Amino acid sequence: MGGNGPGGTTPHYGDYQNEIYFRGLQGVAPAYPVDFAGLVERASAALPPQVLSYVQGGCGDENTQDRNAAAFGEWGMIPRMLRDCSVRNLSISLFGETLPSPVFMSPIGVNGICTQDRHGDIAAAKASAITGVPFMASTLANDPLEDVIKHCGGTPAYFQLYTPKNRELAESLISRAENAGYRAIVVTLDTWLTGWRPRDLQTANFPQLRGDVLENYFSDPVFQSLLQDPPHANPAMAVQVWASVFGEVLTWDHLPWLRQSTKLPIVLKGICHGDDARRAADLGVDAVFCSNHGGRQANGGVAAIDMLPGVVEGSGDMPVLFDSGVRSGTDVIKAMALGAAAVGVGRPYAYGLALGGAEGAAHVLRCILAEADLFMAVNGYPTLADVRAEGARRTNVG
């Protein structure tokens, strides 16, 4: 899967389609779908109904969730011909490191229950090691963060923080992530409480209240000090304590404390307005993450991809990560054309986990990378610098 690219050997992710075609000559078809619609169909049959509802569901009537994905179709790129694209380079620089592609795995709080063995966080980390796609591990996990990162191989990993009300607990989680080798702390801003999610409400199902994906808390010494009994000895009480400490209401006044809590880069996840990006840059944040939580937290909003240009403009030289509605490699490249520094994939790889654990998630990521690479190749963009220089245009404007 390699080619001699600028400055050395770079992956030609599009070669994955050749692997598929040549295996077909031996009568071997892909074990997992190569498109998002196929993933949805297969995963819908594989996941338990309550888990499926949590993964698929959005806020309210899910209009924002649907718009996130549909809005990519309203942005297009113009092919540029007679350029040598026999070698493509999708590498980026992020937090002082060179990464082979702009794709990362967005944090998903129910990865742990997406696989049959209930170790989906470790499976996602293994997929990261297989593909070289960084994994952004969620605070909500079925395995402690120290165990998860051990399976990432040499691929960088980032830790997403749901900031608890207990400051000592928050500092403990941050310290553990830093000591374990995570390369950045990604602070989610929009989930100090949950939005109105009809699919989950209809089944009265909230996995965390059933004791799922809470191992980062249960394994934490500060959290354990808040309990009378060990968490697994009295899980019902541990869940009640978790519910009481989850969800600090963060304001700009918290940023100096967060900055002092770690030497790692700090990323603010949920920044969707240029003015907020400017203020974050002024306060010493290392990056912002343009995301509306995939439409899971608030309905009635603007599609995330439509907000990205404003956030990029407000961020100046500060990197802007992006997710929400990304379903394909083409979506990845469009987000890069609009100024994203890196692009997160969420639901697609979660479906891959459900279908085949680490192998299934790695297949999904390889498909997305292949499509991104081939999109660049056939449209005359040998590098991401060329993608950014061309930009994306509204397709519904004459």
C-alpha cells in the first residue's frame, strides 16, 4: 500500500481497491460492506436494538443529524486536469507530529458495547494500530484508558474528556491520560447534560445508568475515594455517584485551570462559531474542534460542514479539527478543502466494530482512506495543499 511520495514513502490508500479486485479473482468478496448504506444495513441486523438506537439516534426529530450528512452534497470541488497525480501525499502535521493521513477516529462513548466481547474500545485501538489512523478515546469506555492505549501500537492517540464536577477527579483523569501516553486532551463542551433523544427515551435506555462504559471512573483512585464500597462490589451505588459528578458546566473562566492541568495540547470540542474560535486562540488553546456532536446533542442547528469555514476563519493559525456527518472519503477531502486540519470519522467505524471488531473497523477506515486518495487522484490534487488551494464551492449556486 505504498508509493514513493515527496520526502519518502507515503501510502497509496487507493491500492486497497486493487486488493479487493484481485481477491475477487479467487472468488473472495469483501467480508464487510464498502459503503455507508451497506454498513448501516448490516449493523442494524447485528447490534442489539438498544445499542443500535443509541448509536444511530440523534436529538429531537434528527433533522440536524440528517443535515450534517446531507450538507456535504451541497459542496463540490472542480477537477483540475493534466496534473501528475501518480503519487499522492495525504500526510498532515498535527501537534508537532507528521501523520500519514488527515483522518482520525472520533470519540464514541459506547464503543465498548458495540462488540460482542464488550471490549470495543480495545478493538478500536487495534484498528488504529492496523491502519495508522489515530484513535480519540472517550472518557466513557469499557476498559481503562491505560489498557486501551497499549493496543494503539505506534499510532498516536488522543483522550477526550467529559469534565466532571469534581475538579480533583478531572485532574486525575487528565493526569492518567498524560502519563499513559495520549498526545492531546480533547475537552467536550456540549455534553454536561444530554439532549432530548427520543430513540433512547422511548426504550428508557441510557447505557451509563446501567453501569456500561464507566471503567475510566471505576478504575480511578479519586472516584474510588468517593465510594463506601469498591465500584464493582456495589455497582448501583457507583453509578449513582457517577451521575452526581458527571458534567461540569464549563465557561471561559475554566480555561486557565485546564491549561495548568496538563502539558499536553488542549483541544476544545464543540466550537462552531468564529468568535468562539478567536477567543479560544487568544486564551492559549492549541486547537479547536468544529463539531455539533453528530446532531446527538442539539437539534435545529446548522450543518457542521456549513459552520466549518467560519470557524477556520476565526481560528487564524490554530488548527481546526472537524467531524459530524462524515460518511466517506469524499467527505473527508471536502472538509479539508474548507480548511480542516484533520477530519474525524464516527458512526462508520462504530458499525465496523459491530460487524467485525478491530478487523471490521480497520476495513471501514481503509475504505474511507481509499476513496479519499482516489478522489484526489482523479480530480488532479496530488497533495492536500492542492486540495486547500482549490477549495470547495457551493453546488446550489449558479
